Amino acid sequence: AILPHVAPNRRGLASGAIFLGVGLGIAGSGSLVPFLLSFGLSQAWLGLGGVALLLTATSWFGWPQESPHAPASSSAADVRGSAGLYMLFAQYALMAAGLVAPMMFLVDYVSRGLGAGSHSGALIWTLYGVGAIVGPVVYGFLADRLGARSAIRLVLLTQAGALAVLVTVADLRLLAVAALVIGSFPPGIVPLALARVHQLVADHHQQNATWSRATVSFASFQALAGYAYSALFSASHGHYALLFSVAMGAIGLALALDLLLVFKEIFRPSTGADVAPEA
């Protein structure tokens, strides 16, 4: 509803600002929820509902007026988009699988796995939340400057490196930096994927349908990964490094799939209907 009213070269940053709220929610959960729970569970739910109602009322009249969207005709971009969209769905699903392990087990790893205690675990979670706040805006900015596809590559490479730190390092200072980077990923990839959808699909209604399918792919794999990681954690008797290695493998596979598509585009026989590969 909002992005059609934003200039194309600013939509990545705008989507990042929209999903900034996810990061604020993650960071706020570390302070608001414990405070509300001090009054009781029912009061905590009522307090959260009141905050949501207040935010809804505040933004209610800020929505832009709906404007008609011109239908887009089929073109070579739609042909390119078919392969690109399937790749995006696969990448988005693998990203979901990759982000679950640190989201579920990072604090427990620091607190119990390393024996650093709950205070250090809370500090790591706070830094994760800070990353979640800045992630959407930074990733959206990268999408505007580098293009969605190149930005996704850079982010995947960075996340794989941060997960490698979790696997190989026990120094709390380095883990704090890794938590900041990893925290930017869950809300940050949303504007990147949305920018990629807008890059591949021209028609507004098709964009909405495509984004719905991408969201289903993401949510399904995130839920499945949650169960799988829990089962693996139990079967491995609490092997945290194994969980983070699997997550790193999922991120690495998402990056490899994109590079494979680039390789295929470069060496595909050229025809008059072909579209030049994207950066």
C-alpha cells in the first residue's frame, strides 16, 4: 500500500523503514515484556494489546490514498522473472532455515553452553535486538545502492561469516559482534526480498501474489526448521556448534544457488529474446 507512492530508487530504504518496527519489537521485548510480566500474565497481555491499539490509532490516518495501478504486459522481463522467482523462493526458504538456529539457541549457548551466565546472555540478546533495529534500514539502503540481487549476495556472505564465528569462537567480545550482525538478518532480509520481487515482477497485483507465495515459503521453512533444530539439539545432546553449522550451511546453499544461476546466465546461448544477466 505504501511502496507504490515512493520513488523507485528509494523503495529499498522505505521498505527497510517499514520493517524497522520488527527490530524495535525484538529490542523492546527485552524490557517491556519483563516489566509487564511483573504485574501478572493477564496484565502483560492486556498491556501489549493496549500498546498495539495505541500504535494502530496513531498511524490510522497516515495511510496513503489508494491509486490505480496500470496493468503490466507480458515481456522478456517476465520470462527472466520465472527462473529468478523460483530462485528467490528457494533462497528465502533457506534464509528462514538459517536464521532460526541463532534466534533460538544463541542466548542459551552463551548462558549455559559457555557458562557465561544469564547476564551475558541478556547482553547478547540486547545486541541482537540492536542489530534487528538497524538491519531493515541498512539492508534497504543496500538494495537501493547495489540492487536487490547484489545486496542479497553481500548479506548472505556476511551472515555466513557471522555464523562461522559462532561455530569456531568462544570469545564473548567476538560473539557480541556476531550477535549484532546476525540480529540484523531476520527483519533485514524482508525488504531485500521485497525489493527483489519488485525487480522481477512489474504488475502491482502480481507483486502482491508473488510476495504472498514468498512469505508462505519463508514461514513454512522457518517453522519446520524450528522443529528440526530442536530435534537435532536433543539428539546431539546439546551440540550448539552443530546447530550453527547447519544454519551456516543453509545460508551458504542460498548463496551457491544464486551464483549457480549467474553462471547459467553467463554461459547460456545468446538469442534475441534473452535478457542480460543482472548484477
